[in-house]
Amino acid sequence: MTMHMSVLASGSTGNAIYIETEEHSFLVDAGLSGKQMEGLFDKIGRSADRLSGILVTHEHSDHIKGLGVLARRYKLPIYANEKTWNAMEPLIGNVQTDQKFIFPMETVKSFGGLDIESFGVSHDAAEPMFYVFHQDGKKLVVMTDTGYVSDRMKGIIKGADTYVFESNHDVGMLRMGRYPWSVKRRILSDVGHVSNEDAAIAMSEVFSDNTKRIYLSHLSKDNNMKDLARMSVTQTLESCGVRVGDTFDLYDTDASIPTELYKIV
């Protein structure tokens, strides 16, 4: 059995990640409008009507903007923990009771041969959590919004074949940028977002010989650039004794262009 994935969109304007096996397919977050989400599916040759469900990480608008529309249009199950449900229900419109499922933090749900593990992160939301996908010895980690990567989190995500890993901002760009200080302080805090350098340090502690791809995700539109993120992460990894290109490569993500549908090997 195989697992494929595509980062449909990633950034401060909207986030969505597609994962499929031979039996099931899931969307992690739906942070763009319903029309935009359908366009992204078209670009990878897939359709939202084949989804087994949508997994929600937290209630911020760049993760749930199209959630209600997609769920209603295609009668899709939605999975989220209880505190996230309470926070997002007023924001997504009416969803039928039989489409609502509780996925508690730090638990595993199994769908055929696919096991999905939830884990908590440090972000300024009700109860933010992300997911690890396990199938036939393959491991995919999705983690795009956290202020820091704790030892507990590192233990959960260690040794994955593929990572979708937050690399949100360049600290210098953020400090010199146009955001008010209150916003800068929030982003730099332990419940904000991970910088390029801090992301790389965490990567150096969790990658393994199994790791083939790391997708740099949730790049800030105002405080980062793809080339800068790749350069900063590469340089920091090398300072930690890890050479990009030896066993794994870094891949860009985009706010509106999906990555290729990749078979996790």
C-alpha cells in the first residue's frame, strides 16, 4: 500500500494539505475559499468529493476559511478536538451533526491501514494540534503552526519519511517590518510561529536516514521569502552538522500553487 501527499496551499493567506492512500483520502485544513479549494484539487487531478474527511488543526481563519463550504457541498466528515470545535463552530456555518467528529489530542484514529496520530503544539488557539500519518512503516508529519518545538513534540515527529514543517519568518525581516510591535511580539512568542533558524535546529534533531523530503511551509507573506527560507534553513542545518542533499532535500510550498502529488518512499 502507498501514501501520497500534496501541499495544496501553505502560507499566511491559507493552508491545506492533501493525503491519500489506496483506501482513503484526507484534507488537513481548508484555509481558502471553497472555490479556491476546488481549483487546487483540479490542479493535482483530484476532487473533493472523494475525500474521506477533513482534519482540522485549529480555528484560525487561514486554516478553516473553506471548511464549512466544502463539508456542506460534499457531505464530508470533519474531525477536530472538542475545544477547537467550540471555537470554530460559530465561524464555519451550519454543519450536520452526523458530519461532526471529535478527534481528541494525543490519540490515534485508524482508517483501514492508515493510522492518524494527533499531537499538541504551542500556538495561540483554543487547543491546536497537528497530525502524523502512519502506513506500512511510512511516516508523514504535518506541523505548520507552533511557537517552538518541544522535546515532547520532537519525540513524536522524529524519524519521519516526509515532513511538512513550519518555517514561518526571518527574524530580521520581522523585526524591521511594518507590523505593529504587538503583532511582532505575538509571532516571536512561544505561542506564535517558528522562525527559519529555529525550524532548522528542530529539523536537525528529528530527521533520520528515512527522511527524504522536508517541505518548508507557512512562510509569511511579509516576513519571509522562499529563497531566504531555503538558504537560512540550509545554513543552519549545516552548522548543526547536517547537509541538505545527502539523504533529504528541501522543497518549497506556495500560497496558491500545489506541490506535485508525491509518493512517500
